[in-house]
Amino acid sequence: MLRTAGALLIAAGVAAAAAPAAEQSYAIAPNVLVFGTPVGGLSVQPARSQLERAFARPLEIVYRGDTMLVTPRELRAKAEFDVAVRAALTATPGSRIALPVGFSRPAVVRYVNELARSFDRRPVDARVLGATATGPSIADARVGLAVDRVAMTSAIQQRLRTGSRKPLVLTMRSVLPARTARDFGPIVVIDRAANSLRLYSGRRLVRTFGVATGTATYPTPSGVFEIVSMQQDPWWLPPASDWARGLKPVPPGPGNPLGTRWMGISSPGVGIHGTPDAASIGYSRSHGCIRMRIPEAEWLFGNVEVGAPVVIL
């Protein structure tokens, strides 16, 4: 009985060893493609190796002379090679067989986000640089660029599924600036030497006013600013300056040093406002602010807005 059992075990071992060899010797029908890769005439292991090499090829992404390579492994992609080979073994000549592929969509999204960090270019808004005697100097806006993340994520996933390794052009989309030169509304230009204030709509002159500006001791600052606050019937509050020491706040009404309108600019403590001292208009008489006649300050107040550029020459 022991001899019989031993003979059966030996026979089973021989049969088990023969099965892979028989499978190895079985060739795939001619002209069969798996994952776009020719495997016709190959046995199991060579066909599997061929598919592994084809699947491992990196994806190539190109943009303006730059080439980026990313491997399926980096995208956490895996393929069912054995399933595809078994299907190929029973396929008829000329068959086209898919390779089951799985991948991590979050990994693909992360990679596309990395591309975006490298190639996105923010748009640049038009901005006021200064002014001349002919009007404001405005720098043109620039259109930005952004990776089309949805399109690129879809395209990379499609490459992983089909096995295509043709270069993939990085898809970009335009990002328009929030403001172009045509979008500018009111722009205030103040000339300290001429004690004048000009209001423009973009580059078109709307109206010119006489103003009073700062003295040599308390000069009106020069540069490019913007209106940051607007108050109707403001209180006058003594600033933290030697010339205002001991003075008390003045409520709205006749005699208020700010008149009836205040347009504060982004230079601290400086603003455009009305004045009850109309005789100071045309001279350098203020403590740094820009004084206007009260009716003209009221008109200007109604024709500018918070954020409007103010250029002081």
C-alpha cells in the first residue's frame, strides 16, 4: 500500500510540472494585439513580459519645448496581465484584446495639480503707473494661462486605459484679467505745482478744478494712490501732529475744516475734501490734504468711487 501511494504522489507531481510546460508551449494565434501590443505567436510568459514592458512605458507630456515624463507606477496604475494573456490564448487570429487597467484617480489629479503649479501664469490687471500733462499712464493688462485640469486628468486616464504613449500636449486655457485699460472709470490726477485736480474717465479728461495743496512744511505726498474711504458730512478729528495739538474735534456743519465731503486716499491721513476757506484754493496752504471748493468737492464725491486711482504729481 505504501508503494502504491508513493507512485500516485510521483505521478501527480509529474502532471503538475507538465501543466505549466504545456501552457508555456501553447502559442497565441497570429496577429493578436493586447493593449495595442503584438503578442501573436508568443507563449504565456513571453507574452506577459511583452505586456509588462508596454504598460510600464512612461506617458510623455509636452508643452512649448518642455517634455515631462510620468510613469504608470507614479500614478499608482496596475494591470491584470494574466487576465489579458488568458484571453489572448483563446482568441482568434487578428483579435484586439483590452488589458484591464486600474489606477488611482487622486494620484492623477495630484500630478495634474503639479503641472498646474509649474505652468500656470496669473493674469495681470491693467494698472495706473502715473500721469503726464496729457493724462494717466496706464500699463496694459496681460492674459494669464492655466492648465485645463479637467481635460488633462481625462486625457491621462485615457492614455493609461488604452496604452497609447503618443506625446500628450499640455492643454492650457486663457485666464482673462479682471481689469483692462478700457475698464478704468474715474482717475484723479493732482498737480501740486499747478494746484490743479483733473478728473479723467480712463484716458478721457472730464473736468479740471483748482485746489489747495500742502505747504513746504507739510507737503502733499506724491505717487500713485487710491481712494480708500468716502464720507458725507464728516467730523474733523485732530491728527496726531504738532500743528493740531490742543485742537478739538469739529462736528459736521458750517466751518468744518473738511467741508461736507471727505475722500481719503491710501496715504495715511491724507484726503481730498471741501474747505470753507475758498481763498486758499490755488495755493499751497494745507497740512498735506487736497482742498477743494465745497460745491466742487460735492460734485467730485458723486463722480468717483472707492478704489479709484489717485495720481499726485
